[in-house]
Amino acid sequence: MWKRHRRYAADGTWDSVLATLLGHAESRGLIDWEVSVDSTINRAHQHGTNLPRHTGGTLELQESSRRAP
């Protein structure tokens, strides 16, 4: 089933199915195209990213602190 799903996604079958369904629903007035946008800002904790952290210390000091029990 996964291979079929990926093949349909790659060749545009799912896009065609969605477009057909949306077209039928819209022609019957079943879709309300109202949009709501939320401008909430979420900040990640400084350690919540996968970017390296530059603290000014040497790499050896940072590595040794990670090994501490």
C-alpha cells in the first residue's frame, strides 16, 4: 500500500482526486472558503534547536561537560 501511495503522490493522482472532489463540493455549495489567520508567535528554547551553540568556550570544555554524570 505504501508503494502505491507514493506512486500516486509522485504522479499527481492524489492532486487530481482532491481537485475533482473540491470541484464537486464547490459546485453544490458545500465549501465555505472563509480563511482565518493566526499571528501567534512561538519561540523555541535556546536549546530546542539543532543549531550549534557558540558560547565562547572551547569545544573540549563543552564536550567534557556533556560526559559528566
